[in-house]
Amino acid sequence: MNKDPPAELSRFLIDAFLPHAPDFGFFLNIERFRSAALLPESSSRALKPTRGLLSAVHVLGLRLSGTGPTTPQEEARIAAYLTRAINDATKMMVTETANPFVVVENIQAELLLATFLFCHGRLLEGQYHLTQAISLAIGAKLHKIRSSHEDSATGMNSPLLPPTSDPMVEGERINAFWTVFILSNCWDATVDTSTSLIAVFGDGNLEVDLPWPLTMPEYQQEGFPPDLPRGTWTVQKFLTQIVPDVSSSNEFSKLAMYAKASILFKRARKIEWHLQRGQEIPDTPPNRVLCDLIESFVASLPPMKGTVIRFAPSELGFPYNAVSGEFSTIGMQLVTLTLAHASIVHVYSVTVETNAASMKKPFEAAKACVEALRNPEVRMYFKRSSRINPCFGCLWENVCQVFVKWIRTARGRVDAEDVRMMFGISEDEVVELLEVIIGVMHSYAWRSPILKQVLEKVRKAYQEIPPSKVYTLS
């Protein structure tokens, strides 16, 4: 397709996407984006979002607007929208130079495309677009915003970014970096590649000085406190548990906690890879220190209670009627909690099958992930959401593996009853925990090829568990 969709269709697709925006890596101010996107065609192009960003939103809106399995004709239409979105995103830095927000919007477009492709199991293409977003973030020096190093160019003064005194614009730049950072940690750890952003930023190769992020409503309401000190080594200080000189609310914002959870998840996966390959564990940080940090972080997580954020009047008649111009932060909190507990699973995973005692921590972590799914707000989130963060599929696979290993271990041991007593849980109860996650994945599998793949793997692993052994005295 070569032409922009008609105005009414564009509005429909935008409004189909926005209630799901936070789950797909959308970091821009939603209210501002929507207002600008719906400006009449006669408006200056500099006032409207870039064509590359709109095209990315359109393809996601088209996918999210469906209420059932897509037909071949619908798939062909989505494919045409995706081709256009990729082409528009590729050309943005050449064709959209009149737009002062082109760099940040290009990052946003690339992240949306990456998430769309990851969701559909197209991992190599998704990594390509994620890498494009990483390159733009580094090139724009977003990691140097509010840096304490006076001799380093900050993101605010980067040649690619004009100076701004608008806290919302600064917030979008800060959140652009952290969203790139989060998605890179999650997906690079999940698909087992060596192109991780934390390998660039978190291991000392490139210094991250910008502050922990706030959510967009927090920038709108208050922004950063005037006495917030300029930053240095933000990620390294977290990993080495250096307490900041001045505690600020941004340290514990929902987005900051999401970022920290992604760091721990990536680190835990790194340790797991080293152990699986019989390699020594690197001392950055040592294994025990990381375990303590993960457990401390999990203990610091507040009870899950979503904040409902309205971005448009309810009378607009959104296609997503259950939300009607709103979204909740509960999805972000759920993925944060799941990442944190999955980190515990990965750190201890290599000993799970051989040592029953070592199963305790990963089992409790996996169980906590299931308990979170029983939270009333989480259940409402699933009821209202036709799509969810695609990272959940890979994380839930880790959780299910713990339950499958527990059942296999218990059935194959002479002291199976001792194993059950150690955990204070029966095999039937463990099967029930497993089936809760399988049930949630089944509800979304038709919408997400990658979730469908995970579901098939989990079911196969469960079905292949041998029956309990019967031991007799000789």
C-alpha cells in the first residue's frame, strides 16, 4: 500500500492500539501523541507525528483490532501494512528531517516494529529493528541526559536533539532510552544472543548516567525534583548496591522497577549460560551477590495495584470498549514481578533436577508468579486485554519448566514423599499451578505465534513426564 489510510480508519487504528500501548513498548506521552496524530491533513507536517511512527502504530492497531483468528485476507492486509511501516521507519531520518522529534519517534517506531515481530516469532527481524533503536539511542547520547560529567555531551545537547525545557519532552527522551534498555535485556536474554544492550551499558563498556525514569503522568504532574543530583553510573550503582546520595521517587517508579528487573533477569541468564557451559562465573557481580540482590529486589516490590490512566474522553467510543480511553499500569507491574522471580529461577536452574533442596527457591519463585495471576486486578487486566506483553510467553515457559521438573523429580525418586513434605505441597497442587499458567497461555495463543510455540513446548514436556515409579522392598 502506498497511500496513507483515510482519516477515519487512521483514527480507528490509533484508538485500537493505544489502550495496549504500554505493553508494546510505547514510551511517548499518549495524550499528546493522540492529539497530534488526529490533527487534520492540512496541518503542518512538523506538528503531526512522523509517517514512520504512524505507520508502525497503524499496523499494531490493525492487529489489535481483531476479535478472533484472522483470515488469510486479513493476514495479507496486515502484511501490507507491516511492509509499509518497515519502509517508512527505514527512511525516517532522511524524509522526516523537518520534524523536531524525528529521532525519538524513530526509536519509538523501531521498538514497536521489533515488539510486533517478536510477538509473531520473527526473532531475527525483531532483533534487527531492536538494534536500530539501540543505535539511535546511543547516537543521540540519551544515556548521558543529566550526566554529572560536564565534559561529556548530554542527550539534551546532542546534535541530533534540540535543547528543551519541556519536562515532558525530556521525559520522553529519558524513557526512550530506558525502554530500549528494558526490551533489549528481556529479548536478548530470551533468545540467547550476544547482542545485548546490557553488554554495552551494564558491563562498563559505555557509561549510563541518566536518572531512573518516571512514568509519563509523573513527568506531567511534577517531573524530577529540583534537588535531584546529576547522575553517573546509574546501572552499575544498582548492581553494586550503592545507595544514592539523595533518595528520589524516580528510584522506585513503576518504570524504574521494570528496568531494574530486566537488569537482574539479564544477569541471571548470563550466570546460567556460564554454568551450563561449565565456565567460571564472572565477578561482575559475583553469583552470591547477585542472588542477594535479586531476593532483596523481590522483597522490595510493592503489592500489585494498577494505576488507571485516562488519555481520552470516554465518550469517544473506542473499539476497546472495556477500557474506553484508559490503560492500567498493572501489566507493567506484572511483568516486573515475573522478571524478578524468573531471575531466581535462572540463577538456580542448573541444579534443579539433581538436588531436591536446591529446588526450593526456584519453586517458590515460580509459585509466586502463579499467585500473581490470581490477583483480582491482574485477572481483570487479562479479561480486558486482547493482547499482552509478548515477553510473558518466554517468562512463563521458565516458570512451567520448574513445575515440570518438580513433578518429574518427585515421580522418579525413592523419597518422593519427603520431597512433597519438604515443599508442603502435593503433586496435584503442583499440577494445578502448572495448569493455571497453561490456561492463561491458551487464552492468548491464537493471538501470538510465539506464545503458541511456548504453549506447545510446555504441553509436550508435561505429557512426556513418566508415571510414578513403584518401589518394593527386596
